[in-house]
Amino acid sequence: MKKLVAYITTSYPSKEFTVDLALSLKENGVDSLELGVPFSDPVADGPVIEKANLLALKNGFKLDDLFYVTEKISKEIDTLYMGYMNPFYHYGFDEFLKKSSSLGVSGTIIPDMPFEMAQKYNQSFEKYNISNITFVAPTTPKDRVKMLVENSQKFIYMVAYAGITGSGRDEDLSKTILDIREFTKTPLYIGFGVDEKTCKAKSKDLDGVIVGSAFVKHLLDDSLSSSEKIKKISNIAKEIKTKINE
């Protein structure tokens, strides 16, 4: 069965809301949850997730809020952190991984940590049993694909196109998929521009999908109550999980 990974912005509109949403997503087909760590300059993200980041920060988000949510949900749903290196570095990266591991986090997704930098922290990732997710883009040359994926863990984040999240563009990924499959058996999930309309086509020949902006845009809909937001996002998750496995 193909997997569904969901991204939501932590602590927007509140940390208790994030807990409730996470548990509802688990009940509606989400296999793994990326807790988005709000940051002022989310360079890989489009306007929807960027706005949610900034609103969470405006509301006073702190890493302690992230840890609070994690403690509440990690025993119920596979939990990863998706964020940028700056806040992790300022916390103390080794200490951040140690804390994450103690709370049950299984992996990190750090778009602005290039492969070469990640090598510096391999011992810490291994020590705390946390997988650092590998990114591969359609523009990645085959020799670099080999280097990136040979020791990949948990899953590979297949970027659907060069750009930012939520753009909804299409590129021919067939060659890149073949290149990746040649060098690893690690599951391959696709992200960027995946929603309830595109998920079935984008998941072809892959092991799962990663969905973010299609959920987060409903967090920003002030016409909905908190319970309506949770119901709407959960229903979309259920629809996506069904479609990718038809």
C-alpha cells in the first residue's frame, strides 16, 4: 500500500489544535506526519506555508511548543520534523537531535542542509537513531543521485520540480526515478504540488506522496472554525490515501 506523509505547521493556530489535527490525520490514513517548524525564511516553501510559518511566529512559537506537540502525538503517529537549520543550530544541533529522539521523533527533513553538510552530523543522527531524509530533484545528475541515495534511510523525498512547494508544476520524472531505483531500494515518495487532484497521477511508479500546501491552505481559512478545519483537512487526507491506492 502506498504511503501518505502529511505536513502541517506546528502551533498554528495553536499547539493544542496541532495535537488534535495530528491525531485526526492518523485516523484518516496518514502514515507519517511532518511537524513543520516555523521559521522566518522558509526558502523551499511557497506562499501558503510561508504565511503559516510567519503567523505561527507572530503568535510566539517556540521550540518548546514543538516538543510539547511531539510528546502528545509521537506514540500514536510516526513523527518527523521538517524545518530549517538555523533554529536547530542555535538550540545546539546535537542537543536538538538528542531531545528529538527522547520524544520519539523518527526523522528530520532539512531542506537547507546539503548532503555535504549532513555528513558532519552522521554520527549524531546514528547515535540518536534519527533518519535524515534525502532529497532528490529532477535536475540531479545521475552520479550525484548515486551518492545521495546509496545510504538513504526511511524514504527518499522526490522533489516533483525545481522550485518551491505548492507551485503545482509538472516535470518528466521517469529518468530520475530509474536512476534512483538503480542504486537503492529505499521507498521513494513524491512531494511539491501534490493534492487531492494530482496525487494519483504523481504517485505513479512511486511508493507514496508528501502533502503540505493542500492541507495548510485550510489552516489559513478564517471562515472555518477549528473543528471545521480539522474535518476538512482530515477528509482530504482520506481522499488522497484512497486515490493513491486505487
